[in-house]
Amino acid sequence: MTTFIAGQELAPKVFTINRARLIQYANASGDQNPIHQNEEFAKSVGLENVIAHGMFTMGLAGQYISQIAGSSAKVREFSARFTKPVVVPAGIDVQLIVSATVVDVDSDIARLEIVAMCSEVKVLGMAKAVISL
Amino acid sequence: MLNPDLVGRTFVGTTKTTISPESIASFADALGESETTVAPPTFGITISLEQSQTLLQDSGLDWSRVVHGDQRFEIFTPLIAGMQVRCDCTIESARVVAGNEIVTVRADLIIETKKAVSTWSTLVFRA
């Protein structure tokens, strides 16, 4: 079992986001909004290009938290703001780097602050999780 | 514009979704998660999103103008395959800022009579 200490910085993890993975997430989640798949449509509504589902980015951060906790069953709370869209041009692998700091530790829980970055821009704001120890 | 009378109202789900092992496996796989005995922490969105969307569209909001503002999950009982889930949606708040309508919906995923997951979605309907 991992021991967590307040202030501890946890090793980051790099995730790859590309068009194929957005389609896979759309099918798995049921969120088929065309702004996440169709470049022409995305641009027609004023976006720079296709953008990742906020919930895909959050889901990847959630995978990181599950891994830290040792199981998805240990994740009690998870919240995030979608501050910046993750733009996903065709044929490009976009890197999402997720890291966390332990805010504090109680008898049976740890509170984490999560940072998710794409091209040095924070894409999630106020991202926090509570995990069971 | 959302009818202010709807704020605070709970819309009890009329159907139950049975969580299949395949739905957990494909959601986990999409996130690069190998554990499939329990659903990933954000899995509840696959159940809550559709019901929230139906509720808000039926209330007159234009889903084609929606942007996801934030999301929060509280997980009391992790979701696993075989559970039969009812989803109750409550419109917690609605306000207009600079012409954009900001709506927070809470979805409670109920197993039998117990709340397993609560998830809050803040959605921004652009002017």
C-alpha cells in the first residue's frame, strides 16, 4: 500500500489524445457531439478545430487517480472545471500530462489536487479528488 | 430561457439502466484503464448525460449551443456490472451571465433505494 504525505508530489503520467481516441471515447460514452469528431462542423460553430470531450480529458485524469489510489473503487470524489479546450488537429497526437499533489491526509482518505496540461496550458481548473486509503 | 419554476425540481427517472460488463470494458478501454471489475470514476456520465440532455432540451434549451463548464462526482458505492440504475435529475440552479445561460444539474444514480453516485454538471448555453 502506498503511503501519502501532505505536500507530496506524485509522478506525472502522459496520455495521448488523437482523433481515433476521440471516436473511441464517443462510442464508449455515448457523447456523439460532432464538435469532437467532425472538423468542418467544429469550425462552423466557431472552434479552431475538433476539440476533445471535456469528459474525455477528465476521464483520463480519473484514470490517473484510480492508478494512484490502486483501484477505481477507491475514488470517492472527483471534480474539475473545463478551463481550456484540448484542440485535436487531424493526424496529430496531442499529449496530456497529468500530475497531482497530496493536499492532506486523514485517517482513511487523502485529498489530491490534480493538474492537467496540454502544450503547457492548464486544461482543467480546480481539479480535485478524494481517495480512500 | 429556462423556466425559473423548474429550478429545484427533481425529475425522477422512469427507466432503469442495467450496467453491462461490456459498457464498463469499452469505457475503461477508451481511457486506457485495464481494471474492469469496477467502473472508472467518471463512468456515471454515460448514464447521467443523456437524461440531463433530454430534461434540458424538453425544457427548451438549445443543446447545439452547449459548452461543458464543470463536472463533479461523489461516489458512495462504486458502480459494477449487473447493477440496475435509476437516474434522478435535479435542476439545482440557472442564471444568466452576459447573455449566456448557466445551468447546474445534479444527477443521482440510484440502486434500488440507495444513492450510489451523485454527479453535478454545469452547462453553459451560449447566447
